[in-house]
Amino acid sequence: MTAPGGASPRRGRLSLLDRLTRHWGSLGAAGYAAILCLAVLGTVGAVGILSRMPWLFPSLGPTVMLFFESPNEKASRPLNALVGHGVGIGLGWLCLLAFGLNGQLAAPTAGLSLRYVAAGAVSVAATTMVLTAIKLPHPPAGASTLIVSLGIIATGPRIAAMASAVVAVTAMAWLVNLVLGTRPSPVGHPAGRAEQAG
């Protein structure tokens, strides 16, 4: 049996998400996702305040939403998130360099130019191509690559903080879901698919 959001019970036991959904319907699932998004993003945001580094940035929002709204969808797997953001950040940085934008004012400050448009469009296209080719889709990675290719986060230490935040959020979300009974599949097919087939 697979519950709403792709959650699968652990050996006959219902996860917290399953129980909330049974008792409260979509409101229960919404509460589960909202509270856990708040906790995880609040935690990395606190690290960002203490370190004065960008540990909280826009593409973490949809990643965390995927982790808690639909934890066993293909795009929600921890491996997809880690590889997706890694590829996006790397290609964003390469495009920033390739179009001669490193060290320039970021696009939101300087305004869009043809070079920024080219860097942004190429970085998202390349990220899409790579993640599709290796079968590890994670749509929020498209935002990460834009953040870097548009110069919003563009220095080595800040990009390292960005990557660290992705790792931290992914680890926290996977562990929290696991502890609460939802079995997010880290690398393989979404949990529960074998049960459905059986």
C-alpha cells in the first residue's frame, strides 16, 4: 500500500504521514510537510546567520517541499537532490566563467545583459540535459544553476556554503522521514513500487 505523497508503510506499520493523512486527509499531509519544512529550513537558516554565509537560498525551498510532500517520488530521492544541485552549481559556475561574468555585479543588481541571459539559459539547458541523461531528475537544481550563473552567489566560499546547505538539508530530511516511518528511497526505485508490483 502506498500512501498519499508516495509514502510507503514500513513492514505493515503506518508512517506518521500515513496516520495523519488517514485521520485528517490532505490537511494532515499538509501539516506534516509544513512543520518539517519549517524545522529544516529554520535550522539551516540559523547556521547561515551564525556563519554569515548563504546557507538559505531559493532552490532549497522546492527541494525541501519535495522531500516532505512526496518523499518517494523519483525527483525527491536524496541522490537526485545531491547530484542535481551539484551539477547545477557546477554548470552555473562554468557558465559564469565562460561568459566572462566572474567578478561582475550580479544580474539582479546590474540588470540583465545579453551575457547574463546567455549564461542563465545555457546553464539551465546544460543542467537539464545532464540530469535527464543520467536519469537523476531534480527540478529545483534549475534554480541553483541560475543563482550561480546570474552571479547571485558566485565566490568560492559562498558556493561551498551553498553546497554544504544542500548536503545538510538532504541528510536532515532523509533522516527525519526515516525516523517518522516514511521510507524515502536514497538511490533506487521509489519505495513501495515493488510492493505494488507484487
